[in-house]
Amino acid sequence: MKKQINIEGMSCGHCAKHVEEALKEIGAANVTVSLEGKYAIAESSSEIEDSKLKEAVEEAGYDVTGIKSL
């Protein structure tokens, strides 16, 4: 599973790290966050529901504007 999560509200490296940690906590094995692109790429060996991805990012304090499979 590989998904792109579009995120609003990240403004610094700390924000990106916070998002990365939140996604890893729910099972994403590999996470790449782009501040400039306003997105995170989450990869895992098993499917993580979009609702769980959205909830993790929003609980970290950021807004999810969309999720798509890659």
C-alpha cells in the first residue's frame, strides 16, 4: 500500500516530523513528508484505511485535504 495524503497547516521541519511519527504509529512503515508539496507519502505492507490516515494526521493538528492511492 502506498498513499499520498495532502495536508494543510505544516510550516516547519517539526511539523513534518510530527506528521511522520503520527503515521508510523498507525502502521506506516515508510513515510516521506514534503513541506513544499504539502503532502505525505505513507507506505506499508498492509492496507491502512483512509479514515485512519486522516484521523492520525488530524489528531497531530493538521488538516487533510485529500488522500489518493499511488
